[in-house]
Amino acid sequence: MQFDTYTAAGAHIACWMANNPAADPAALGAVLAGYDVHEPIVTWRQVRALEPWAGCLRTVFEAATEAERAQRADALLIAADCRPRLVRHTDDLPFHLHYAPVRAGLAARST
């Protein structure tokens, strides 16, 4: 099983999305590719699907107190209802964790 920076990529990508709410597909795709995200090609439809989640994520950073930030972040985790799975994309790659099905769209894999 692979343990590397991939496990932290989601947090970095989420912060980028919260700070770039009007991102275009090319910019988001470049960020995703920079973190070796599987199939980082992004469409406008996918960007629009991610906008509500990115807006909710931004409220975490805007909260005034640590307790309020924790409450908002916890609410996002509950809403995501993620169930980690061990996957690999091809037989020559190591297994690693995915928090949504591999065939799920970008929005489902990101939220």
C-alpha cells in the first residue's frame, strides 16, 4: 500500500478551492495534476458542481472561533459520508486509499 503525500493532497486542494472560488477548468485541472489526481481534466460543468462545496468549505476558514471552525468542518465530513476504499488504477501501481469510487465524477471524489 502506498503512503505518501497523496494522503495530504485533498487538504491542499480543498484550501486552494476555498481561496479560488471563481476558478476556471484549466486552473483547477493544473492544481489537480500537480497533486497527481487521477483524471485531472476538468470541465465547466464539474467546476459548477464543485462551487457549492467550495463555498461551504470557505465558511470553515471564515469562522471566528476554533470551536465554530471545528463544527463547520465536522458538518462537511458528515455530509461527505465517505467510506475509504483500497484501489489501484492499473496492475503495476500500488494500492492506495480513495474516499469515493474511482468511477465517481470529480465532484463526488472531491467533496
